[in-house]
Amino acid sequence: MQFDYVPEQIAHFLISSSDTCSCHLAIRSSKAILLNSILNRVIVVEDDEATRDSISLAFELGFKGVEILKFDRSAPVLAAISRHKPDLITVDLGLPDGDGIQLVKSIREFSDLPVLILSGRGDDSSILTAIRVGADDFLVKPFSTIALQAHVEALIRRVRRLETKSVSQEILLRPNLVLDLSGAQIVHDGTPIPLSAREVECLTLLVEADGKIVTMREFKERVWNSTTVSDSAIKMVFYRLRKSLGDDETARLLIQSHRGIGYSLSR
């Protein structure tokens, strides 16, 4: 990965939801801003024009040469994903032609594209619902461009690590249960069960711990790259994992929950 440094000043935005205030621009002095080429193309779905433009500018400032495709509604987005093959999509939950949650559901029916929710809805219910239907991360408005860039970099790094896993990396969890890292799936009695990037990383962390408890803080630091993520977001990942394993009690007992502490793997 190559990096370029732009001296002088950093354009630093506070991006807010359209119903609270407009997007504010402040210029602050700094020695350099780190730009990189980990992104080629991004889709931004946001109905407010000023917010949409500020989000786009944040990507342009933080990721050298990135192409931004902007949409103010959900209707054309699925076709755009299929046609343009973006590296990431940001989705606002309040869209004029439907809720962003439904858009995420539709994306997950055919794509593992990294999804970052950017919304003024910061309540636990909205965050958990978005994670549950397949969003990879959630950033609450207002947020700075620096925060947006940090979340995007962490998300893309996770995806790229999974993409570079060896094709032979399969881990036998139980006689009828195999974790396929390269395929981002669990194979249960011969039936593949697709996993999200976070589900794979959480399971991999448990495997590496070899039966020891992985604490909530460890999940936050090593999977989310942030100690500020809520415990509820981690619990939702394991809720989805258990649900994916169905009614097989032996398989479901694979993941042990230690209330208030973390999780471990029982093999």
C-alpha cells in the first residue's frame, strides 16, 4: 500500500444530519494529511444534498483518486452496485423512497459489499437493527471527516485481510462443522452458511484463543478497531452466528457466552 502526504492544512468537516444543522467547514493547521489508495470506487446514498456533498468531499480528501457515485434515493442503487462494483457503500437510514434498512437487506441478498451506515438515528434500536440485517458499521451524525475516514479504513482493512487468506484455510470446529476462512462461511453437515466479515473475524479470534475467554474489550480492539463500540454490537454478531447454526444444539453450544466478560469456543 502506498501513501502520499499533503502538507499545509487539513479541511476538517463536521457532518451533521440535515434536520439539525447544515454541514460546517473549518480549516485547521496541520503538518500533513495521510491519503491512500485502498479505495477505488464508493457509493454514497444520502438524500440531503449538502450532507451528500460533504461526505463525498471527505472521501476525496482521505482516499486518493477515489471515484464517488452519489444517489439521493435507494431505487437506482442496486443496479449501480451490480454495474460499477464499488469497494464500499454508505447508506443514510432516512431516504425519500424507503428506509435504508430495506436497502441494506436488498444488498445482502446478492452482495457482500461493505456497508457503512451514516445516520442521525443514534438510538440502540436503530443501530442493532442495521447490524442485524447486515450493515458492517454504523456512524452517528454529527461526525467529523477524520472519524469517517478512520471507520472506512478499519472496515476496508478487515475486508482485505479476509480476501488475502489462504484458500486452504479451513478449521475443523466440530466433526460436522468447518470454518472456511477463504470462503467466509461455516460448512454445517455439508451445507455452507455464509458469514459476514465481522462474524468470520470474531470466530477466528475465538479459534486463536483455543478455548480461553476472549473479552469484550479484545473484540472491540481487534475486530472493531475501536474501544467505543457498544457491547450490544458484539452481542448481535454472536446472535446472528447462533441463529445461522439453526436448531442443532451441539453446534449452537460451540460458542459459550460469559456474561459481562466475553465469549469462548467449546470444541
